[in-house]
Amino acid sequence: MTHFPKPPGLAALAPLALAGAATPLFAAEVAAPAAPGIADGLAQMLLGLAVVLGLLLGCLWLIKKLSAPHGAAAGLKVLGAVPVGPRERVVLVEVGGQVLVLGVTPTNVRTLHTLPADALPGTTPDAPPVSGPFGDFQGWLKRSMERRNDAK
């Protein structure tokens, strides 16, 4: 059986610690971490903000790209809508050079009238702007209904 010598006690190490007081045994104990400067914190904050804004813009672009109409819906353009009841509305839709006047209810959609796209003011790119958020749709609808009633 081998006997190992006993480690020296704290009393035996005290003279060594006093002798080496000028030179620390562990450099990490003495060196305090330097406090970050304001410029470092500001740069880190701005970098984080730029990353978050970049991710936000990237997600918005991706949502826009994925939600774009594909196939048959790509040729549809809603020109305007007017409510005619609590759950009914008349909608103008441009499809392939034609403008459809649709009656929309909760249960169905009916075509009320069809006309060429150039017959409706404000649907051609060189047409002068018409007043109102959807053009003069209400006036046009009123005139159309009057003509329809006069024809009967």
C-alpha cells in the first residue's frame, strides 16, 4: 500500500501567498471585464434592429408573392362595389376586355349586365380620372337602370 504525502495546510500556503501577492496566481481573478462603451451598445442595437426590419420586409414580400392571384383569377379586376341592401351589393368586375355588373348576395352571384371595358369611363389607362373612390359607379348604375326600365 502506497502512502501519499499529506497536502500542506492553509497555514503552510500563507507565506507563499504573501510572497506572490504582487503576481497573482490566476489572471482572470484580477482582470475585471471592461464595461462596454455606449458606441458598442448602440451599434449592437442598430444591427439587431436592421436584422428585425429585414426579416419583416422579407416576410411581407413573401406574403405578397404567395397571395398574388394565379390562373383564372389573375385576369380579374374589381372596379367597384355598391351595397344595395344589408347583405347585397352590386359589383363591377373587369374580365378580358369585358366589364361585368354582378349582383352579389350571401347565397349566389348573378350577372346583371355585360359591356365592353372601353364603354365604362375610368377603366382605360388614358381616361381622365373620375370623382369618387370607385369612379362614378353610382351614377352609371342609375343611368343603366333607367335605360333598362325605359326599354321595357
